[in-house]
Amino acid sequence: MVAGKGGVGKTTVTAVLATAAADVGLRVLVVTLDGRPGLAALFGANASAGSTYDGDIVASGRGPGKRGSIHLRTLSAGEALQDYLATQGLARLAKRLVNTGVVDVVASAAPGIDDLLVLGKIKHLVGLAGPDGPHDLVIADGPAAGHAISFLRSPSAMATTVRGGPLRSQAIEIDGMLRDPARSRVMLVALPETTPVNELSETAATMTSEVGVALAPVVVNGVDRAGDVEALVAAGRVMDDDFGAAARFRATRCAVHSREVERLNSLLGNSPIELPHVPTAGLTARDVERLARILTEQVS
Amino acid sequence: MKSKRRSHGSFADLVDSAKVVVCCGSGGVGKTTTAAAVAIEAAQRGRRVCVITIDPARRLADALGIAGELGNDTTRVVLPEGEMWATMLDARTTFDGVIRRHARDEKQVDRILGNQFYVNVASRLSGSQEYMAAERLFELHNDDRFDLIVVDTPPSREALDFLEAPQKLMNFLDHRVYRWLIAPARGGLKVLNIAAQPILRTIGRVIGADVLADAIDFFQAFEGIEEGFRARAEEVQTLLRSPETRYVVVASPRHDTVNEAMYFVSQLGRTGMDTSAVIVNRLQPRFGKHSATKLRGAIKRLEAESPDSDELVLHRNMADLVAVADAEDKSIEPLLTFAESAIVARVALRADDVHDLTSIGSIGREIFGDR
């Protein structure tokens, strides 16, 4: 599960991770929770008309034995709740439940029920994973900005508030999956800037101590390293012209980035995975492939 | 970098004439900082401004002096000149205030505020935070201390989440759900709707009977408040749609956020709202006017003639930065064309974090186009 605040490149990291996994021959299912348009394009697939996916294949024949592949699937909290109410004998009334706002009432009466049901679907998909299943690995592009903690906490919260019944046992099972590092890990993403690093280290602490999930290595996205430029500026070998101003700007930013990566390293007690800054305004599938190779080198 | 002036006036005109400025945009584009920067600049132009921030990063809250503030206090922000206040949205406290205002008596207030379902609605129901931002905006707009309210909005991919929040919440609290669950029986006694019973039983089984009882109790307690609540929601809605309220869409130059910003502009347009201004944040600054083509030529020559020279390093660096700036210009072009009647401000990416009043102020000066 990939998580991070808005704007840090959570979706990019999801795409990079999925590509890296497919390149070692894994069949990957990418689950997106907010139907962000453009995810398919990051895999070089033609952007489908809508922004929701239902198992769309965006890559195949990758890695050893040409076994690696990537499928996309969208899960929505509202739909998960409707589906659930439908399976509870309310199928005929499902539409009316939405129209009358009863679904909203249920979601408010039992906050987190929709998150829990989405996690339930993810758990189901994780359960199918394996050599004989349809995929080997599920990567979820986590919930939107700031919700990751309440999202992942929903099973344990539900297990304490609901006293019995199928929902409680499901909550306990999902919580078990989240706490089992062999089955699930949370990959946190940050940018190499002061505020995102502070927020990430707080989130990491809450995730491990309060939510009880296992963390995958942290990813720092968009790290700019230009040692040669930094060296010139440090040695005073730049002039007061445009080129000098550009070099000083770059050197300052690189210094901030190395300082923040270093700070994250000491806050977390281990070194994060670094994805380099790509000089563009939007990543292409080719950039994603290159970043995937860089990620693989750092993990192995 | 100078803010590009079009024939539609300037940011200065905008903050001088508006009573409310709403900053909207997706998460992570620097909306909160931008709202603060616009407020600082407006204050320095002589307007008495209050900025409402939503979940600011701690360093920004520190800079505004609102870190650790609870409730709905407004805090004076000390500027070299001008009068400015800041407040952090506390959706729960705002909601409690709304209930207090419309309730018949203390008993009804206690019954509602003490209800767990209400607590969930106030803190978690989608749209509640948006509506409370609008409600807070309305309250401060009516406060004589301020001429202008600048509001940051909760991160969202939908501009309508904010604009339609009052209506959405009204629908939720409206009779419809309630009437459906509880039908008036003969003799004026309210009983559970028989038609709804199987559903209630099922829902009760799913979420627990006591949880459901809380929900029903809440709707019962809420009865009699809807009218006042509705009237207020309509007033808030009217303010959001008044010409005194201006919408500023904040974007970053990345493809995905540009697309999201265009979606915001079109949604605003669909509800009859103009996007008064677009602020593109975090643009790669240009250092002089160097073209990518010329730089490529120079780099080729240097690679052949002096591969170990400082010149080559400096040219490559310039080429990297120009590549980003060119890509960003191309990326934001559709947005600028699309929001053709909007004032456009470009804000350069800072090499270091923006975290104090001085650096926020420098962003303000850039937005307003006078350095």
C-alpha cells in the first residue's frame, strides 16, 4: 500500500513499483482508490475513456519468462458500501438506499465502514495472490491526502465499536492482514523538503506504534543531485551572470534535498529509497521505466 | 517573475473590490500558503483581512501564530503594516455553534451535541468540513472587524464539494431520510416506519442496534431545527454565489494538477461562477533568456573542445533548468487558454522551503506583480 500526502508523487511511486515488480516477472494488480485519471498513461497504455479500471491490462510479457504483467483495478468506498448492503439482503433496495441517503446515514453511524469494506476487497484480492492465483502481488495506490492513517485504522476501530456479527470478524481478519508483514506493507512517500519530511516521520511513527502496520522502505521522490554544480558554487567558480544564478539556484536546492534525505535517514534510522528528480512537467512511461530500474538497483 | 497582466484587471483590483476570496485546487499545490500570501498583500493594501486556513503544516501555522490554537479564535498576525488575522478551521466547533444557534433550548442542544451519530456527522461526513468552512466564512464575513475574508478550501478534486456543501448537508439532514425511517402515525405519535423496518433490522445487524438507535435519536432531536438550518444554508449559498465572492484556482505546473485545475475552472463555470484568477505555483524560474536549442549546440561544442570545463557543467545545468521551464510552459498553456478571462499569476519555485512571514510575503509580492 503506497501512502503519502497530496502532491508527493504517490501515484508515480505506485507506477514505478508496479513496473519494477513486473520486470522481475511478477504479475501485479494495481488497485487505485480514487480513480485518478492518467494512471494507465504512466504504463504507456492508451488512456481509457474513463478514469476507472476493471482489471485493464496495461503491461504484459515482462521480465524473466515474459511472465510479468500489470493490471489496473479501481475500488471505490461508496460502491463497496453499496455492494455490502446488497449482499446483506438489501439488493433490491440498493438504489433506493443511495437515493434516500441511507448509505450516508450508515457511513455516518459507523464511521470507517466504507474504508473497512474497501480494505475487505483488498484483502480478498491479496488472498487470491499466489502462483496459482491470477496475480502475485497487489499494490494499492493509497487513499487521498491525509486519510491513510484513519483508513488503515478503520479495522481496529470497527472491531472495538461493533460487538458482534460478520463485520466484526471481517474487521479482525483485515487487521490481522495489516499487521502481518509477510502479507502487507505500507510504503510511505515524501518529497525531500522540510515540511513533507516532518509529516512523513510523524506518519511513520503513528503507523508503526498506533496502527501497528509494517512499513516498507520509505521512498523520497524527486531528489535533485548535481554534485558537479554544487562543487563549482562551493569553490566560488561561478560568475554573477545567468549561468551563475542558475548554478546557485540548483546548488541551493540540491543542498536542501541532501539535507532533507539525510534528516529523514536519521529520523527513521534507515536510508530511504531515492528516486531522482526528472526534468519535466509530467512523467512519461519511459521515465517510469527508468525510475523502476533505479528503484530495483537500490532494493537489491 | 512578473505577474502577467491581462485586460481583466489585476490582483490588486481583485482584493480591493472583493469581500471574499476563495482559494481552491487539489492537494499539494500550495493552496494554504497562497491564501496566506494573498491575505498578507491585501492587508498591506489597507484591507482588514482574515484568512481561514485548513489543516496548515505546522511551520506555516507557526508563521501565522495559530499553531496549537483550538476552537475558532482569530489571531492577529503581526505585519510591518496592515491589519491581518488568521484562524484555523475547527469544523466540530463551528458545527456545534450552528446547532446552538438554531436549537430551541439547552435541552435540545445537549441532546444533539451528546449524540454519537452527531459527532460522526460533524467530524466525518463527507461535505461537513466543506460546509463548515463556508459557514465560518459567512460568520467572519458578517464580522465588522473584517473587510475581506480569504479562505483556503479542504483539498479536493471537485470544486463543487465546496460550492455545493451547504445543499448537500441540507439534503442529508433533510426530512427525506428521516421521513423515510420514521413515519408519523395517527395521533401525531412518531413510530418507526414499517416499510423501513426490514432495512432497519438489517442495518442494525450490520452496524449494531445501539449505533442505529443513536442515528434515529439524532434525527428525532434534530427535528425543528431544519428550518433555521435551511435558511442559514441558503444565506451561505447566496454569499458563495455573490459577485463579492471571487474564486482563485491554485495549480502547480505538473500535467496532472493542470488537468485538475482545468476541471475546477469548468466546474465553477458550470455553476455560473467565474474563475477570477489562476495562480500557478512552484514554476521553475528562468535565469535570462536561453533557448534549449542554443544550449544544446553550445553543450555539443564544449563536449568536443573542453570536456572538463566549468563552462560545460554550467551549460548542462542551465539546459536542465530550461528543459523544465519549457515543459512547464507547455503544460500550463491549456489552462491559461481555458481560463481566458482569469488574471494569471506565476509564482517561482523557491530553492528552499517557504516557512516564515517574509518568504510568504515574497510570494504575495510575486502574485501581485510588484517586486
